[in-house]
Amino acid sequence: MNNQGQYEAKLHQFMAGYRFIAFGLAVVLIQVLPGPGIVDFQNYLTLALVGLYTLLKVLGPVRWRRTDASTYLVVEGEVALTVILLFFTGGLDSGYLIYSLAPVLTAALYLEFRLGIGIATVMAAVPFLAHVVLSQFTDRYAGVLEGNRLALLFIYVGICYLL
């Protein structure tokens, strides 16, 4: 295996480990911490779908050297999935907040700089928009100025751009 292939394999192992750890943290945050009996069917279904998606991403073929339209489509799909995941599971209060950094990390490791910055910008805007806009329409989202959400938002945005 050449150096490029070894590098790609190591990156794939790193991303697989990150995805499994982030998913494991999501499971703990959603199932264990709230206490017994609080998790509903929607949370179980979401956990199952994200777990299946994680397995597919980890076990899927590694072809990041080919930066063609299919590569960009996969990254855009992952961004869309994590945006939807954050919007439907609570924004900054979501158990999937760490998992939502996976597309930013993927773009930073595999794609060119400007695309990585663009994806970081999209992912940084999602929790902000979720709490600012959706808090006006539903009680499920607290305002960004309530509790420690503003500090958490700054930390999340900083991590997005540091990646």
C-alpha cells in the first residue's frame, strides 16, 4: 500500500472512532442521563437510524481521493442529515451535538479549505438559528440567551472553525 493509501486508511480509522465515540455519547446523553422511562419511541427510532447510518459510514468504501461530484454529494448529504438531526432533537440541547461535528471534521480532513470553512459556517449557524428562530414558535427550544446556551454556542462555533 502506498503512502496515500496508508494515510487514507488512518483517516478512515480516525473518523470511524470519532463517529462511534460521538454516537456512544449521544446514547448515554439520551438514554442514561435523563433517567429511566423518559426516552420515547421517537428517540429510540432516531438512535437506531443514526446508529445504522454510523455503521454504513464506517463500513463503507474509502474513496476520498476521488474528489468528484459523488464525493461532494456524500458530504452535502451528511451536512443535511446533521442539520435535520440538530433541528429535530433540540439544537444546543441535543445529545447529537458532538456527532454533528462529523461533517466539519470530514471536510477539514478530506476536502479543500474553502469547502471546510463553508461547511463549518453552515454547521455553526444551525444551533443559533434553531434557538433564535424556533424558540419563537415552540416551547421545545429555549432562547439562546437562557441558561448557558450562549456560552455553549460560542464554544460550538469556535470548535467548528478550529476543525
